[in-house]
Amino acid sequence: MADALPDGAEALLLPVTAGSDGVEPREGAVEAAVRYRIDLGDLAERSGATGAAGDVAAIVLPRGHGDVALPWTDLPHRLGLVGVGDGTATSLRRAGAAVARATRGWGTVVTSVASGSAPEVQQAFAEGYLLGAYRHPSRAARPSPGPAESLVLLGGDADAVRRAEVVARAAWTARVLAVTPSNTKTPAWLADRATELAEAAGLEVEVLDERALAAQGFGGLLAVGGGSATPPRLVRVTYRPASSGRPAHVVLVGKGITYDTGGLSLKQRQAMVPMKTDMTGAAVALATVLGAAEAGVSHEVTALLALAENAVGGASYRPGDVLTVRGGTTVEVSNTDAEGRLVLADALVHADLTLDPDVLVDVATLTGAATTALGRTHAALFSPDDDLADGLAAAGERAGERLWRMPLVADYRPAIDSAIADVHHVAGAGFTGAGAITAALFLQGFVGHRRWAHLDVAGPARASAAAHEVPEGATGFGTRALLAWLSGEV
């Protein structure tokens, strides 16, 4: 253990778990106890360590007085006892995030927490650390301390760490975009930022401005963005793998409302506060295609970002309007605060008509009903395809982003019938409840015959408090699950 410690290491973190007779040491802890010549069990009891996943007990060992040399004189004087729970990927991801938070402002930190674990568990620990180390960009004059200068994983699997870096970098990208203030983040700004990121990664990118959108009949995007001083955009970013043959083509459609006032159906003040994150779906779609390219997945992946600001102005669309969206379907509007499904309808039809996807997945902070049903730990997953739904749910479980499949109830479909248009975009006045389901049924009408899934991330896309690897505010939820899904068969 002593020989493995790099010069200048400031702290050594050791794994422990709860046993029948108290806290039990794990990989590297016994060797450290011998080298430091201390009773780690007694130290754990005195420090209040529990061994639960995500628990960190930090101990600062005393220095010798004068010429007195203590056994740890030449070793790191900071020790941390890190709870790893049952040792699963979920527990190690939480342990990694706890380590990141406990060591903010430290120098070099060395740990054996994930040593000897399976590669997927090591990846989870590294992901947890990187995600927990994240801080939202701050414009404050005095930002809070950042993460430790470096984390050294004893016995770490280099490939697992690299995979963790790709996933965490993608999630960071989604978070940074989502938390950017809306006085900066207009549709044009976000389109430009997507272009910069895509071109830097060597990916194809195309941006349709308001003139091109009008020429091609994007009635939903143009209506939603009509009240804003900053017109809408549609961005396409495509990654094509180098492999021969025809890879499966996955198209990810993201709702990108850069700020949502509710339009003329104005939100209450408090409900508007987090609305800079109403473009999380677009941020997740973009971050996922960038991550897929960096990981070199075998599938072709395209992100379609439907970008608009739902503002109030003289050109705002109104309750009672009938819109014609891409492809010619007419839609009766009765609530301008249900704008997300209108921009998604345009983008889904565009994907079906022009991109020939094998699988079509949309991601959106779509309905408060999904949050009411599932809270802030699970996203609502809708799909008529059992294999697709099962694959996405399993990927979400592996990645630590849980997706709960919800029913597409055929008996509810008449609730969105309209007497004056092809479809009503929200359920009629005589139908109450099931808002997430009727929204999904509306979207289903625009996907053609494609394999399709809808992820309503309205709940977990925003966190009211930090927990484990999730920060307060914008979480980037969906990026990790989609990358885990794209790493296998789709």
C-alpha cells in the first residue's frame, strides 16, 4: 500500500461496509491498517462511519511534536472511510459521488474503494465521482471550492475509467446547457452552441432558421416561437460510425424550449422560475450524440433539436387557434402552455419523412402529470414496442437513471379528438387526469410506422436538492440511460 501511494498524496480513502459485528474493512483497508499501525475498526467506530453507500467519515491524523516520528509521518495525514454498501454498481456510484463532495478543495486523493471490483462497478464509481464533482457554472465573484486536484484509483481498470469519462462528460454537457440563463440561451444561441460542439467532434450539422421552417411547413415551431423576439430553430446533428454495412439509425428528438412563460396561458410566477431548463430534452439529445461519437458506438445516431422560446407578444399563438404542423396535420390548440408537444410533432414528422430512422426516441420535460405520477427519481417511458421499452428500461437501471414504463391507453385516445381539426393537442374538457398518457398518445400520431419511444423527464430533469451524483437544479437526466442503451443492441 505504501509503495502504491504517489508522492504528494494528501488523502487516502478506504472502503468499508456494514457487517454483523460493526463496520468491516474492504479492499486495501487491512494493508493500510498495518502500514499506519492503527486499528481501523476502532477508528471507524470513533468517527461514526456506518459503511452505508455514500457515507464518508473523514479523519485527520495528528502530526508528531518536535522530533517525534509517528507511523504515518510519511503517509497522507487525511484518511477517509468510504461506505460501499452492498458493493453493487449503484452503491459504488453513490460512493464515488460522496467522495467527490467530501474532498472538495483537497489536493491529490488516493483510493482503493473500487479496487478488485468488476469493470462495470469500477465504471460506476468513476462516473459517480465525476458526476458528483460537477458544479453548475457560476458567475459569482467568489465561486465555491472545486473538486480535488486529482483522484488516483489504485488497481483501476483504465477502460472502465475511460467509459466513465465519456458518460460523465456528456452528462456535464447536458447540465451546463440546461442551466445556462435564458437571457443568454436563445434558440439562435443554442443552435450556434450545438453547431460548435458538433463541428469540434467532426459531426454533420444542419440548422434550419425561421425562413426554412416556414418553407417546409413547421407550423408548431413557428407558432410556439411566434411571440418571442428570438425566432425558432431546428438543428440536426448526425454521427455516422466507421463500420461497414448499414448500421441501425437511431434518431433522438429533443424538446428545446429555451424559456417557457406558458405563452398567453401564462404560468404562475413560481412555476416560471426553473423554466430555463425546459430545453433539457434537446440538451440530452445533443449530449447523447456527442457521447455516442466519442464512445464510437456501432449505430448511426442523429439528434434533432426543436428550439423555440414560448414568450408573450403580439404574435403569440392563442387558445382556439388551429395550426398546421409539418406533414399537413391540423391541430386545435386550447392551452399555449402545452407547447412542447407541438414542437415535437414537427420534429417527429420531419424525422419520419427525411431521416428514415430505424428507431425514433423523443426526450422532453413534457408534463407535470409525469412528475405527479412518478416524482423526481423516475422518468415516464412510453412505447408500443415491448423490446424497445425493455431495452431502454434495462439501460436506465444500469446507468442509474430509472425509467418506468407507462401505458398507452387506447381507450383514452378519443380524449384528443377535435371537432374542427385532425387532432386536439390536449385532452378535452370532459376528460380529466392521465395528462402524461394523453400527451404521449398525441405524439404517437406523428411517428408514422417507426419503432418509437417517448421519455417524459419532467420530474428527474430538475432536482430540488443535491443527492448522490445528482446536483440541485438541472440534472441532465436521460443522457446516461440513452448512452447505456446505445452501447448495445437497439
